[in-house]
Amino acid sequence: MAQFKELIFSGMQPTGNLHLGNYLGAMIRWIELQKTKDCIYCVVDLHAITVAQEPALLKKAIREVTAAYIAAGLDPKKSIIFNQSQVSGHAELAWVVNCVARLGWLNRMTQFKEKAGKDRENASVGLYAYPDLMAADILLYRATHVPVGEDQKQHLELTRDVAQKFNNDFAASIAENGFGDAFFPLPEPLIQGPATRVMSLRDGSKKMSKSDPSDYSRINLTDDADTIAQKVRKAKTDPEPLPSEVEGLKTRPEAENLVAIYAALTDATAENVLRDHGGSQFSGFKTALVDVAVAKLAPIADEMRRLMADPAHIDAVLADGSARARVLAQPTIDAVKDIVGFVRS
Ligand code: AQP
């Protein structure tokens, strides 16, 4: 099997404020990986328009997500930070992926079912084909590792299926064009840490999400200390004190969620957290949780506000990142055209 250079790729949608789920599920890992690996972090604006967006708000959200990346600790000099629409290879490769992926594969995608809901006939074609665009995002850079939250596992499996099928379908042409026995790597999901699926603060059975109508369901990265405190205090819990063993969280989704959040914010495990807080009432545990959440998140919110006051700087970061991403994307697009059999002029 061909050898591929290790490369990290991931992205977030500018569909509103980033929240604690995005931060703990993915971004914390991105920051860690950046220390030792080559990383590309994208603001996936093409994905955002799979549901209706107000143009002026979309522009603001793209800059805000970029500001969040930088404020949380991503370094635009080291990692490539850019917005997807500025590198045309994403849309170009997505078309080829559309022609490789099978309808049956997309029909199994649970995120589409959840997002389209009962009004499936009225959902955009883009929302349905979203996983193909995501596969193209990753394969465009022939990325080998993709740090994401648990909810993206199925889309990553589809990406691997697309890569495998492309490698098989075009095996002869891949070899003829000098790429050996495989053109695309099969990218590996990196779903790691104590909070790979952060749940809503109002309902422990629902994922924390930007699109939840209740702002009390999530902690936004832009929330100030008072708002964080209010949201944590109002978070749904049950009447029992915290258990001393992880086993005791099994049937208590809200308690399990708050313990996982605490663990992720303090770089600990749920076992450690329960060793310190087992037997506590929620009132006391929530006070401790507010302290760690504010200590971690308030500086990010402050830095985001500072960065958002200078949109020209954010645009310059995106322009620089887009130029660097284009340089990496173009050889893949050229090679895919050769492999598929297009005449390049
Ligand atoms: N609740 C979560 N827990 C852990 N990880 C999460 N992620 C999202 N929500 C959670 C991870 O964050 C990354 C970026 O996600 P996204 O912005 O592309 O979109 P999403 O997964 O659809 O996030 P939302 O908040 O639910 O957005 P809306 O409401 O617009 O659909 C991904 O790595 C994701 O796993």
C-alpha cells in the first residue's frame, strides 16, 4: 500500500456561535496536534449554505469562527487556516466524489435524517450531499487524520469508503499516472478525550448544537463569565448526589455530561473527577464547574472580541491561509483529472 505523508485536516461550520461541544469535541485536539503535526483547519462555509443563511450574518460568522480558532490557540503561521469557498478544489473534487459515492451510502447518513426531519422533500440537495463535500474536503489534501467529535464518525466512514472505491475503480489509471497502488489515503478519524459528544445542558439525550433554539442548551465561546455561570446553574440535573464510580453515571445522562465537561476542561478523566467530587450535591459541583469553565473560556471570549474588532486582520489571515491551501490542493485536482480521464488544457 502506498505511503502517505501525515497530514491533519478538520473544519467547523460558520452557522452560528461555536460552543463548548465544538471546543471540547474537536478544537482542543486540534490545538494539541498543531504542536507536532502539519495541520489544515478550515472554516467550512460551503457546508453552511446547505441550510438557508442570511448573507450578512454568514460573513460575520465566518470571521467569528476564524477568530475563535485563533483565540482558542490555533496559530495561523503554523497551521493553515482558511475558508473553504476560497479554494475551488473543494467544489471541484466534490463533484467527482458525487460520482463515486453511492445513493445507498448517503441514504444511511443519520445526520441528514436528523437535520432534514419530517420535511425531507424540502431539504436542499446540498444537505443530502453534505457528506460527499466533507469527503472531498479531506481527500483534496490527501489528509491522513481527521480530529472530530463523535457525531462525525459516520461521515468519516463514508470518506474512507469513497477513497477506497476511487482507488479500486481507477486502479489501472492510478498506476499508469505514477501513483502506485493507491491515490487517496484512507483517512483515520481521531475521536479522543473525555468529551467527544457533549450533550445539551437542557436535555442529556440531545447533542449540544449551534442550531438548538434554546441558548441555555449550550455554552457559546463568546459567553461572558456571568452568562456561563447562569447557564451552568440552570443546567438540568437529577436529585441524587454525584456517584463515586463512573458506573453510577450510566443511567444519569445529565450528570454524566457535566462530569465529562469538567473532566475535559481540567484535562482529567471522569474517574479523577468523581474521586474528587463523588458524593457532592449538584449545587456544589456546579460551582466548581463554573470556576473551571470561566477560567478556560473567558480568556477565549475576550480574545475573540479583540480580534473581531479588526476584521481586516481576520480577512488577511484567511487570504494567506487560502493561498497556501490552494497550492496544496491544485496537484490533487490535476492528478484526479488525469486519473479520471479528463483532457487538461
Ligand atoms: N456536541 C458536540 N460534542 C462534541 N463535538 C461536537 N462537534 C459538534 N458538536 C459537538 C464537533 O465540532 C466539529 C464542528 O462541527 P460543525 O460546526 O461542523 O457542525 P455540527 O457537528 O453540525 O455542529 P452543530 O453545533 O451541531 O452545528 P449545527 O447545529 O449547525 O448542525 C465537528 O468535529 C463535530 O464533531
